[in-house]
Amino acid sequence: MSALLQARDLHKRFGGVRAVQGISLEVEADSVFALIGPNGAGKSTMMNLLSGTYQPDAGELVFGGVSLAGLPAYRRARLGIARTFQKIRLFRQLSLLDNVLAGFHLHHKVPAWQYLFPAAAFWRDWRTCREEAMALLDFVGLADRAHERAGALAYGQQRLLEIARALATRPRLFMLDEPAAGLNGGEVEFLLGRLREMGTRGITVVVVEHNMELVMNVADHVFVMDHGEYLFQGTPAEVQANPAVIAAYLGGEFA
Amino acid sequence: MMARTDQAFMMPPSRWVGYLVALALIVAAPLVLGTPYWRGILVVCAMNVLLALSLNLVLGYTGQLNLGQSAFFAIGAYVSVILVRSHGWNFWLAMVAASAAAGVAGLLLAAFAVRLRGHYLGIASLGFAVITYQVLVNWERVTEGVRGIYGIMPPPPIVLPGLPEISFGNSLALFWLVGGIAFVVYWMLDNLVRSPVGETLRALREDEVSAASLGINGARWKAFAFGLASTIAGLAGCFYPGFVGTLVPDAFNIVESFTMLAMVIVGGMGTMIGPVIGAVVLTFLPELLRSAGELRLMIYGIALTLVVLFMPGGILQLVQIVRTRLAPRADGGGSR
């Protein structure tokens, strides 16, 4: 077993709503793990528990052998956990380039005094960060718009920019919350290719998704939730054939 | 694709030119405005530039509403004077200590900024300024309360070997001192906000949740911004008493905080040069309007309202609009 991320018996409730009830899961390193389920299944809550936006009421979380208990989001980012948001959260007033540059926060190797008096190390860092940022923008196909304001991008492009920004943290585990929402067919195809590419670069991907085509095409392992509880897990083919999953989806919202 | 990959350059020439022009203006201004009265205004102007720069770091770059900047100005002024008068400290040493004291007070306010957002932080910082003012009024044993402290000396003369003694008894030398410090502070802040630190602060301003997802510790960086900004405001405060000669709490009424806020907003917050322009305009405008007598405050108020209503980006926005009208294809690489 080489699980990069393990969750054991996670619970989270908001007032009387039990958003997540006793979920346990294991994400294998260098795989694409999909978390699916009808609306209100607790997928986004799971995502927020894993990334540290929320802390669980009960349960354990272990990432690469390190317990995540009580660690806030910024500390988890340091361990190599990156994420995107279901409701896009870009730095809207900043340029695309500046959005990605902010993602290098953890990786500057510059003596502090050089932030006031820039010298060789500062300019070396300045240059490599910009080159890497441009490479990441190129990776999501936005390099030619690097100096535009992020808020001016079309919806689908904003999702891609969020991916580039998160990748700048150089994650080991990358969690995407509904990356295909609001994307057109061509953009979904592009995203699929990018997710596969991340897999080959040693990034483990967790994706929460409604878009079945994307899940079936890219996931190695699919985990199904319904009403905050575990429903089923397996390969995409097994999930598609499972009667309980089909019932949950047909009973709820059509995917 | 990359615009500037050449490592040989350190700073684009346009910035060097800007710095040289600013230095020339600092040197020339008190020679052109030669009367003691106008030179005095220039000293006040230099202090206001420091205050506007400091507030802008918190408000414009880090996005934290701070209505209490006058408190740090006051702490710098009182701590430096008390250390010199009652404890016999050397002024320059007292200056360092007083700036540090203001910085520590800033960290205190930052502790609130971690929990409070937007208007709530505004109210808390305003409360902080009110409390500071009340302490100055009531802690008479140390601050002399409303009676005030009189006969405060300007900074002691600097003696450099081989040069005539530099005395700060006249506002010419004092302006060059405070103006010079404002120049250095501007230069350092300008470097800072262009560095990864600036990227971090702007990220925090735009969205704290996604900043955290990038590994940014919001509490730590807010504390950094508040601490640095209040240190600078405290530094400005060190020069005020020696210039006026007296020190009374009313000089640090909370209204002063709003004047500083107006300087930042009128100039253009979240830019480096904007608050400087705002500080200069709002220092000189009331003086130029003096001939308007009773109408002075009304004109001032109306002008301020118009700017906030129609130019949220401040005077700098107006300059940029005019520039883009004149030159249809300017580079769009702003960092607001």
C-alpha cells in the first residue's frame, strides 16, 4: 500500500446538517482519484476537510505519514497540498502573471534583506519565478494573456488560471473542486489532457466532479458519496455498472 | 515571450529617472519656496508623505481598513520626546526606540486584524486611536495631559568631520532631513512591494482563503504590514514635536487619521506614487485656499467628495486616463 492520503472515519456537521458522516478513503500516490455524488452528497465539504478550510468534528487525516489534525490550510499547502475552488477565487484585480507569481510564496530562496535592497539572489529568483509562471500559464494555454487582469477572463479560462496558480505551489497532491463546471466541450477536452499530464509529472490528483465524461476518462479510482455517506468505490467501469450508484444519480439530479 | 529576461539590468531606467527627479525636487523645493512659512509647510508635507506611505501599505496593499494611524504618529512623537526630556536619551537613539514602540503598538492592532474584517476592523482601529488619545490626555504624570509639553528642541545638530555643522534649528535643514528620510522610506517600500513580499500582501488583499491555499499565513503577514506601517508612522511622529516646539494631545485627534485616509484615497491607493501625490495636494491645498477664508473648508470638503465619487482610483487614475487619451497605445502593465 502506498496511500499518499488517508482519511479515517471523518465527520463534519453544520448545525443540524450532517454534511460528512464517517467517510474513510485512501488516495494512492500518482493516481487520479475522483470523488463523485449527487448534489448535496458532501463532496465539497470533503474537499474543504482535506485542504484544511474546515476542521473535522471527528476522524483522522494522514498525508504522506504526517497527521493533518488541526493544521490550517496554509500549513497543509506547505506539506504539498494544493487546491482549486468550486466557486472561483482568483485575485481578480491582479494580472494573470501576478496570480501565478503569488503561488510561488513558499519557494522563494532570497535573503530577507534583498526584498528591500535587491541584489543578485533577488534577481535570480525574480527571473526564474517569471519564467516558471509563464511556463505554467502556457501549460493552461493562457501565456499570451499574462498581463491582462484576471477578472477580465472568461469563466472557463478563470478555472484554468486557478489551476496554474495552484500548480505554482509545486504540489504532491492537487485537489480540484469541479474543474469542468462551466467549461464548454473543447475546454473539457483540454482539461482532460492537462489532468493526465499532471499524473505523468508525479502529481497525485483528487477531483470532485459532476461531469461523468471527465471522471470516466481520467480517473483511476472513483469514490461515490451520497447524503454525506459512503456509497461505493471502484474503477470507473465498476462504478458505472453499480445499481446503487445509478439509483442515487437517477433518484437525485441527473448527471 | 518574456519581456525582461536580461539579468544584467537591475532596475528599469524609468525608475532611476523618477528617483532622480524626486531627489531634485526635495533639494529644490525649499529653495524655491524660500520663506520660513512655506518651508514649514514643506516639513509638514514631508511628514504627511511618510504617514500616507505607511497607511497605504496597510490599506492599499494589504487591504486592511485602518482608521487609527494617528495613534502611531502620536506614539512616535510622545515616546521620543519623553525619552529625551525625562530620561536624557540622545534624540537619534530615542527616534529608533519610539519608532519601535509604535511598531509594537501596530502589532497589537494587528492582533485584531486577524479576527476582524472590513468595517469591523475599521471600528476597532478607530477605537484604538481614541484610546491612545485618551491616554495622552489623562496620563498626566508622563504626558502632561492637555497642558502639553513646551520648549521641545529640534533634533540635535549633526557634526561630520570636515564639514560645517548641520543644524536642524531652521526648517530648511529639517525639511531636507525629513524629506530625505521620506525618500529613503519610499525607495525601500517601492522595492518591497515589487518583491515577493508585495505579491503576498496583494494576494491577501484580494482573497484570504485562496492566499491560504497557496501557503500564505494571513495572520503573520498582516502583522508584518501593520508592524512596518506603524513603525514608519512612529518615525514621522519623532520629527513633529521638535518642529512645532510643543506637544499636545489635540495634534493627534482622530480627525488626523481621516486626513491621512483622504491623502491615500485622493492620491490613489495601492500604488506607490499615489499617496505621495495625495499628501502633497492635501498639505498645500488648504494653504492655497486660505485666501478663501470661511469658504476654505467647504471647497476642501467638496473637492474630496468629488474625488471619492468620480475617481475611486484617485488623482493617479485621472493622470492615467489623460495619458491613455493622449497616447492610445500605452503599456497596460499596471500593478494595482
